[in-house]
Amino acid sequence: MVVVAEEPLVFQDDGHPNQLLLSLNMMRKNRTFCDVILHVGNMELYAHRAVLASVSSKFMELFNVDDEEKTSAPQGHTVQITLNLNKNFESNTLQKIIEYSYTSRLEIYGHEVRSVYLAASYLRMNTIAKECAKYLIKNLSIDNCIDIRSLPGISSKKSFVCQLDDFITTQFSKVRETSPFLTLPCIQIEILYQTRQEMSFVSGDSLAHLVMDWIRRTFAQNGDNSFTYDTFVDKTHMLYLALDNSLQDCTQLPSGDVSDTQLVQEYKKISKKTLLPPNQNRIGQMQPAKPRVLIYNKELAGSHKQEVDSDWLVIATDKVTEYTFLSLVVLNDRLTRISIMLRLNTEEEKILSTPIQSRSSSRESIPEMYCSLSNMSSGKCAFGCITLNDCIFVCGGYDRVECLKTVEKYCPEENVWKPLASMLKARGRFSVCAVRNCIYAVGGSNGTTELSTVESYNPDLEKWIAVATLPIAKSNVGVCSLNDKIYCIGGWNGQVGIKQCDVYDPATNKWTNISSLQTGRYQAGVCSFNGLVYAVGGCNAWNCLNTVECYDPRTDSWTYSKSLVTARRGCGLIVFNDKLFAVGGCDGSSSLDSVEVFDPNLGEWRLGPSMTMPRSNVGVAVLYDRLYAVGGFSGK
């Protein structure tokens, strides 16, 4: 007898899920087989644990709690669970969510969306929460954005918060006049300055971040039970910008200090009567004798694009009057206003009301200005640095341990450094330049020997490739681009500063020898400027040079130009504001923080603004009308 295999019967009932939900929902309404009762306020809601647990991991967690009520209940007994939701929830919010659990349909009025969003977030029902968030963003307005941003626990919803904060930032001049904003708790801050000119340079956004840093630091240093959020709101705080570029409370200024004016003394007396405890862990650092302005890194950073602590966040800042600013911040997960007023720390504050034309210019000196930016992945020097596609690229170099082949780029809009594909070879004491959207790393040293290799990086392909090698191996070369060609100037071969110079044409992938330098030099600053190639400073064999040579490709000849004020090697050389800037370097004994500027109209070098710290073998770049000094060696 032959047995023929039977075909299996396969039946897909597409209507079964809907019928199942309809039946379950009918049982819920009739309280049939319900095994849980939810109490919210005065409401009593019957449901099935299996249904609720299948749509909410929070319900699953609550139902799995092995409490006395559950373990002592007989088999089949209805377990009663009291669910305490936030008092801001509407009374029928949970009922709407339970109906969704049984019907797959959520239908609520606009005024109920916030409450349902909070309940869905608490219950970890992400699908509902996302739909509510979309609705709130779609219907966002100047009048409701603060109320939505104030929803408890919203800081953890990064995408939602980002869209909210972008809207508030864009519309902040109008938002700050609405009733919901004006009813937020407000912290009053007064910041003392030495001169009116310092005050005129202040960036409101930068100032708000410095204030936030001070508040957060004060919280951390005085984290006892007597120190609360209300402590900040209860008084006006008078601060000053200290030597370490941090804001400090004026109670920290020592008596008798030049900044301890009558204004500060009155503030100290008032502060003794308030709850804000003094900072016992810090001795106040004096205000600097020379006026200056710190531009906080937030000025260049997109507030939602960088990695930030969502519990401590400056959302928006607006200038209200000439010397007052208003900020919206998240302060320890609480939405708060900060009012900042700038004041002159003088015995006669009436200078503020004096017409500008009648003020003595001798009383106000020009402040130093610099930017604090995010750091590279590690400290390094003698690397290649170049600007391309609105980013700063840093290639190779030396850290404290080894020669590197790593590459990273700085994105100013995000204020972050991002890693890129590594070079083919580790190299330091080399230079880079860009031609036709490609970066070229030329020569250098691998830590033991000089290199003749050259490689190119294409940002579109995100990889490095080898190109034609240099005629001779050398390190500490100067490299620049001019007319879509790469010039390699001087260098070091292990014995002496080299005079030989070469030019590379990417179109033919060939190096060609050009006229030699008049003085052999390595670690020279090299840059193209006004159709010429400049070789600035450097070192011959033992001595730092202050001489400058110019190469004219039309005549293939080098001529001496005006010498530097200070001999320096390892300086960064770059064109900025139609002038040539020689930044930092080493004078043979110590690293320099000085900067020299060559104005072709004057035909001489003059001292420019000093950096905040000495740097030799420093990288320089210009981006968005700013001059950057990157890495280097401080001498220590």
C-alpha cells in the first residue's frame, strides 16, 4: 500500500486580530475575566493584565512586582493595583490609553495631548508618545512652547527637545514676552566689569553659559540639605570674571583688593543675611589688571548638535537693553529664566549714563579677545594642519609617546573633533596643503628617519593614496599651494637646514626642482601670499632665524624681504585679513606666545595680539573670519 503525503492545510484569518481585540474590549466593558483594577484619582478602571502588559513594558513591570497583595491572593483572584500618575495628567488620560490598548485607535482632543504624552512616556508606550510629540511640534506656537518645554521628564526625549529648543531659540524675542515665560522662576545676576568697552564686547550667549557654569559649580560645592534651587531665586547674585576665566561670587573678593569697591562691600553685607552659603573650597581669584573678554566655546557650538547635559542647558539668550540679557535655561532639569545685568565696578556708576563722546578714552583700554574651543582627541605637535570644506583637518604629529598617523577634523558648527581615515604612514614634523579639494601630506619623519613619501586624502572617497615621492627625504619642510601646485620649501635631512625647493603638479604627478633658498632653513613658516611664496624664520643648523625670503614663480628667484622682529622657528604662518600672521614658535630657548603681522602696504612686521599660551610647532587655520591656533608645544 502506497502512502501519499498529504498537503498541509494553511489558513490565514486576517480578521482574527480585529475580532480578538473586539472581544477583549467587550469583556473589558462588561468586566468579564478582568484581573486588574487601576485606580487613578476617583476613577476605577477594569482591564486584563495580559493586554496591558503586551502594550506597555511599565505595566509588565508593575504586574510582576511580587508584593504581598499578589502573593497572598488566591488563584484567579482580581489583583488591585493603584497607579499614581502625575497630578498634571487629565483624569481621563489613562482611560484613553486603555481604550487604545484594546482598539489600536487613539482619539483625543488637542488639550488632552500633553497629558496623554506624559502618561504614554511614563508607561513606556513609545508609539503613542511619538505621535503625541509629532502633534505638539506641528501645533507649536509662541504661546504654548514654554508650557510644552516645561513638561516633566521631557529632557530625556532628545529628538523632541531638540525641535522644541530650535523653535524657542528662533522665536525667543517673542517667546520672552509671553505669560508662560514670565511666570517661570527667575534668577537675578549682576556681573561687574572694569570698563564700558569690556561690556560692549560681551556675547550674551557666552555670558549665559558662564553663569550656568557658576550655578552648576555652586550646586556641586554646596550640595547639602540647606542649599536648594530656591536659594538661587531668593536673591540677586553679584559676580565677576576671575583670572581663570570663570565667574565668581563677589563675596570671594578679599577685602582691600582694588575690585573690592563700595558696591561690592554693600553686596557682601547683604549676602551675610541670605541663605546662599559661601564657597569654602575656593579662594577668589582677582579680576585681571588688563581688561579682556572671554568668548565661551558655546558661541561656535550648535546647542543641540553637541554632546550636552540635558539637565543643565542654555536654550536661548536675547539682549534686552544695552547692558541686560535674558536667558531661558534648564537648571538641574527645571526650566528657569536668568536675568543678567552688566555693571561697572566703579565708585561712580554714572559713567554708564554719560554720553560716549564725552568719556575719556584713556580710562578704557582695548580688551584682549580669544575663543575657548573643544580640544583635540589628544595633545600633539609638529602635525599637519589645513582648512578644507569649512573644517580644520589635523594630520599625524607627535604626542608624548609616539609618531602618529591618525587624522581628525574640527567642525565649527558643532564644536567637535571627528576622527577620519588614518594616513598610510605615521609622520610628524611635516606639512600639509590642499589643492583641488584634496589634502597632501609631504615628507616628515616617522620618529627615527626622514621621509620622502607623499600621500593625498580625498574627502569624497574618505581614504589616503600614495603619490609621487619627494626627490630627497626630509622633515620640517614648509609646504604651501599656489596656482594649483604644491611648493615644498627647505627642510632638514639630519645634518643641516636644506636650501633645495621643489614644486609638485597634481595633474602630472611629478615633482620639479626650482630655485634654491638663499639661506638653508627648516621649521620655517611657509605660505603663499599675493602671488609669492614666503619662507619666514626657521633654523639653519643651530640658530633661529629672523630672516624672510620670497619666491616669485614668474622669475624662479628668491629675494630677501623685511625681517621678523623676533627670530623664531616652528611658527604657524597664514594669511588673515589680507595680512601675513606669524603665530608663536620658539626663539631657541623657549616657546613663544607672541604673534607678528606683516602688512604689505607698510612693508614691515609688527607685533600682533598675543596668544593665551606659548606654542611652538603650532598649527594655524582660518575659518569663518577667525584665526585658529591648534595644538603645539608649550615648552613643558
